[in-house]
Amino acid sequence: MPELPEAETVRRQLEQQLVGRKIIQSWARLPRITFPNIETFARETQNQTIIAAKRRGKQIYFPLSNGQNLLIHLGMTGQVRVIPGEAVLLPDSFHKHIHAALALDNSTQLIFTDPRTFGKIGVSVELPFLQTMGPEPLDEDFDAHALAQKLAGRATKIKNALLDQKLVAGLGNIYADEVLWLARVHPETHANNISTRKMREIVGHMKPVLERAIAARGATLQDGGYQDVFGQYGEYHPHAYGNTGKPCERCGAPIQRGVLGAGKSGRSFHFCPKCQKRKEAK
DNA sequence: ACAATTACCTGTATGC
DNA sequence: TGCATACAGGTAATTG
């Protein structure tokens, strides 16, 4: 699923494709995922020039010439494509999973697809997530010690803490499992039971693993999974996530899968039972 | 302020 | 073959 490396891959590609382009026509069809509503989205994007392509955590956004921002969150199964197109959008011809489209002034179209509709697309002048979201692991002034201290203050399990976008931006199931595998920490270890040294190790793995994943254009877990703007799969292969039953690349023990939280809304985690032993009483 | 739980959604996989 | 059920999880909203 799209996390920081996948969002950054898409951002970089869209930066090349979109910046400087003028939006000629805009269309969306699903009120639930279009904000603030379909009419405003269409009105406030049309005839605007795209100034820049930015990202914060998993959120991608584009400042427009009228002071608005075009925002895209890929959610679970969201994808954006840039395709050669016509000057006029033909929504009747769109596949049912296409929920928004922008026609640009160079005869290309930006297409937003999302079968599971957990993604979002819309416009907003304000960007409140810039304030509420936790630090960016790839920022130059990223303070690893401060983050380690913040995480260590939490009573919840470390995997849950890493997924909390208010504590640190951009990690999802794949890369949270990944940094815990790299640091040899069991995902169910309570954050406040992790030593300062070990917590700094966890935090220290964030930047390198995210950069490696970006270099591979993200991770695609299965056929039909995450694809970039050109329809290409990501080539980063996680060590833990999705590897249930396969040998750990460090020690050979089979990777195990577990579930955090209650049944229906439980979140899976993946770990090596030999490298990532629990070091506390339940 | 924090932690835990639930709802949202549908293509794919699995079971009978 | 067909139908029913389970599963996937980022985020917002709700509850304690």
C-alpha cells in the first residue's frame, strides 16, 4: 500500500509531468472522497496553473495559481496516472474505478483511480496537516533523538506508535515492520519498555530504509498492487512485511504474522521470531 | 492527552 | 459452479 516512499515516487514523477501545466478541465464523481465537494473541486482547479509538487508524510499536494492546493491521498489502493488524452474529458468512457480526472494544457490527463475508495482528492487553501503531522524522517533537520524520546513516552505497542502519523510522518504497515525488523525489536513491545539506545536504533533506521525504498520506486506487494504514475511496479522488497513463512534473511527462521488490535479492525504485523524476541512480560 | 475500538470500502482468496 | 464468508488497512470518529 502507498506509504512515504510510494507517495514520494509519485510526487517526483508528477513534479516532472504537472508543474507549469494549466488545468483545462476537472471532473470527479464520488462525493465521499472528493473535498470539500465535487462542485468546488472542479471550479477551483479549472483554469489554474500548477505551481509545485509537494509532499508531507503520505499526503501529496500541489499549490495552484489561485492560492488553492490540489491534494491527493492514495489511501490503500489509490493510483494516479498521467496519460495522453483529449482536450475534453469523456467521463462516460471511464472505467468505474476512475473517480477523478484533470485535462491539462498539453493534451495529457491526470487520472485518479481507487477501487477501495480509501483515498481522497480535493482542494483546500489551508493545509492543517502541516502542523499536526509528526516529523518527516527525510527532513534535513529531522531530530532523531527527540523522536526517540517522544516514542519512548508512549504506553502503546511500538508498532502502533510507529503507525501514528502524529508521532512520525509517512510510515505504514510495510515500513513500520521494516524498521522493527532492522532494529530486531518485536512489534508488540510496549514503547515505554524500550531502552533509549534501542529506540534510537529504531528511529535511526527510518531514513536509510525510506531512501532505499524510494530508490527502488517503492514496494509492490502483489500483482495489481501499487503502481507509479507510469504504471510501473515498485521494486523494493521488504524483509518482514508480506513474507509470512519465508525464511528471515538474517537467520533463516520463518517470518511470522500476527495481528494487533481487535478482530475486524486488527492490523497485521510481520516479524522474525528468532531475531525479534519479546523482552518483556505480557 | 492518550489509548483502544469501530466504520468505511470492494477485489481477491478461500471454504463448503 | 455458485454462493457465502474472510481478509486487506489508512484514517476519522467515537468511546473510555
